[in-house]
Amino acid sequence: MNILYIIIGLVLLILGGDWLLKASVNISLKLNISKIVIGMTVVSFATSAPELIVSIKSALDGFPDLALGNVIGSNIANLALVLGVTICLGTIDVGKSFYTIDWPMMMVASVLLYLFIGYDLILDRTEGTVLFLILIAFLYYLLRLQSKTTITDEELDIQNDETPLIKTLFLLFIGGIGLWGGSELLIKGAVGFAEALGISERIIGVTIVSVGTSIPELAASIIAIIKKEKAISLGNLIGSNIFNILAVLGITSMITPVKVGDLNIITNDIYWMLGVALLVFPLCFIPTKLKFGFKEGIVLLATYAAFIYFTVFS
């Protein structure tokens, strides 16, 4: 039953996040909000909704390691697993913004998280507020920066939709229900599964739960490669990592402080997260400058396999 709860929970989270994304974008377009603003705010928050709901629910239910493990594991999976699979299937060109904006910001967020939870083993409301305010400042900077450049609709991958308002509101409603119900079932199943096998909730968080909440990004990446579309990029995945730390953990800890229960989170998991984030930078230039291809993909997938092996079996 625990495995069934996990599967149904993940399906509801994926569907709920997709419905919420479609509804949010439709409402924003109907309100004549700029596509640039939608792409950088509405879409980013909506695609991080599964991680956000699961983390908040886990922390409130007294499973903080599941909340931290979910975010840290998702960040590792986004770069090592999702990006690894994507570039094994097709080459991705890397833009200048990767090393001037995106990667440095991801490292700032990652190091801040390490300092905050490594210092006193807790992410409190003040630290959560700091993370969230950094996100607001970062978004403001991006919007100011993008207002000076021309971005096409194809680059933003946001389509005009003539969906009736009633249907849009219905999608918004069932999306919220899907996220809530999915988080309930996923956490119930994950905790029960961990107890049944005698393993920690933190391991479930950094493996099963984190991969599950990263499935939308993985599916989008594979579909984009098959269709030969530029719908997925390194920037999308790095942006997701930034939002996971600054928005998901920032908001969660503003609602309720997140305490580290299993010390392996700060002695193992977060070092893997920092290591994978650091690894992406030299891979961007070696062996092929500003391109990610099959060789880099193999390195990333091997890194993810090593992470799973040493985390679960060591």
C-alpha cells in the first residue's frame, strides 16, 4: 500500500502541477501580464509547486528531513539525472547567461543554504525570509535586465490560449486539489515505506520523492529532444534549482522552522548538491566549449549513480 500511495501521490502531484501551470498562465495572459513576467514568475513558481507543497506539508507534519531531502535531492537530480539524460539524447548549446547570471546565482543560493543549516542545524524564519528576499531581488534584476532585450514567444515557450475562464478556474481548482491530495499520499507512503524498510525518511526524500518531483522536468526534456525543440535549456534546470532553495525552502521555513534530524543531510547530501553544481561549470567548457553533449551526459549520469550508491548503500 505504501508503494501505491507513493505512485498515486506522484501522479497527482505531476497532474496537479501541470493543471496549475496551465491555469496560472491562462489567467496571467487574460490579465494582459507581460509574457516575460509570466515566464520568470508564474511559470517558475508553478513548476516548483510540487516541491513546495511536499516540503511545507512534510515540515508541518513533523518530517523536516523529508522536506530538506526533497529539495536537495531534486537539485541533484535536475542537474545530474535530468540534464544527463537530456544531453545524452541531444546536444544543448550554452548561452552567456549561464556563467554570468544563472550559475553564479545557483551557487550563491546553494552556499547560503549550506551555511544556514550547517551552522545550527535549523533553517529558521529569519533565514527563510532572507532566502525569499534574495529571490525577489533576483527576479527584479532579471526583469530589469530582460526589459532591455527582445525575447520571442518561442524562446519563452508560452502559448496564447483561448480556454474559457470557467475552464481555467476549474483547472486552477483541481490543480490545487491534485497538489494537496498528492502531497498527502506521497508523504504517507514515503514515511510508511521508510519505516517498513527500516531506512530514514531523509533517504526516501533524496531519492524517491526528489526524483518524483523532478519527473515533469525530465519528461519535458525528453519530449523537447524528440521534437527537436528548444523548449528545455540548462537555464531552465538551474532556474529550478534556484527556486527550490530560495522559494521552496524559503517559504517553508517562513511558515515553520525546518530542523535537520539526520546529520547525513549536512555531512553527505548537501556536499553532493554543491559538488554537482560545481561540476556543471567545467563541463560547460571541457571538452567542447559552451556545449553539452553525450560525453558530458555520461559523466553526469555516472555522478548521479555514484550519489545513489553512496547515499543508499554506504
